[in-house]
Amino acid sequence: MSALSPSTSESSVPSAAVLHATRQATLRLSDDSRVRCYASSFSDLMEMRAPADVVGRYLDHHEGWFRRCAAPMTVRPLGPHGYALTLGRFGNFGFEVEPTIGLELLPQAEGVYRIVTVPSGQPETALESLYDVEFNAALRLEALNEDHTEVRWDLDLSVWIQLPGVITLLPDGLVQSSGDHLLRQIVRQISRRLTWKVQEDFHASHGMECPPRRRAQF
């Protein structure tokens, strides 16, 4: 993008949110056969050996645990409640992207914490115009008794990618199923690792023994 001249008014400059929304509309509503949408949903839980209010206070202070637990993924702060997170590299038939998405950790409402997609705040690049990500997660606190809480979470993730034209020569079902399978594998790895690291970080920060790892529910 070229630099703005001094005579250009700030009101005429598209905001990051407008650019993000424009890119979303371009890919999500496109009838281009090269644009593919891959989606997955997952659920899991964390056992916390503490009262729900203690777990809630820990989750409220995400500026500490989120960056620690997301590592080795790259995390950059976006305001008081947001982070730009690089998910890792994935691809389909040799075409690879390494998405960076903006996430906002909304303040809890009645024991429910939501994480939603926001503009990542990074400069527009040629690669960024080839993909879009929608991330929606919800964490719910369920008090089992005065000393134990379960944190149940659900994640819906969709990724739109504009693939190279040569891939459209392959069977449609093969292109779609291979991408869906790859996305499931990656989300399973990332979400399962995050689940364990948050559980471990919580207990370590409170001087408690961490429960054993649970078998993933997906």
C-alpha cells in the first residue's frame, strides 16, 4: 500500500476493521472455485482442583496465562483484551499459509468466557488476502463442589483459503476432504496442547498438584 500524501484526510483512510470486513466479504461470499472453506468444531474440558471463583479470577487475568500457554505460537497484544496469534503453518496440496488472527477474550458473563475473532492489526500483505479465519470459543465454569471446578469449552473454527488455480483440476471431493482432515489434525493438536497447558499453569501458579491428563474428547 502506498504512503498517504499530506493532503489525504484521515477520515478517508479505511480502518483496520473496515479492511478486515472487506477481506472477509471478498472471500466468504466469493463464488470463485479457488476459494475453499474448511471448518471444524471441538469440545473438551479441564478439571481444576479449586473453587469456581478462584478459577474465574485466574481466567479473568488472561494477560498472564494466555501468552504463557499459547507458546510456542507467537502472541502479540492487541489492546487490553486482544491478542494477535500466529496459529502455525498449514496447507493443502503443497499450498501453505501461516495464519495470524486477532482474538479478543471477552469479560466473563455469568460464568461464560468467550473468545472471538477481531482484526489482527497487522499490515495488509499479499498473503493475507488469500485467507480468512473465524474463531469462536466459549469456556463455561461448572462447580462440582467447593473444591473442584470443570471448565468446559467449545470451539468452532472456519478457514477460507484461495487456492492456486491448478488445484481446481483435482476432484472436488478430494480437495475438500483433504483440507478438512488437515484442519482437524491441526486444531486437535493446538487445542489439546492449550487445554493441558492452561490446566497445568493454573495449578502451578496456585501451588497445587495438577490432575492427570484426560483423554481428548475428539
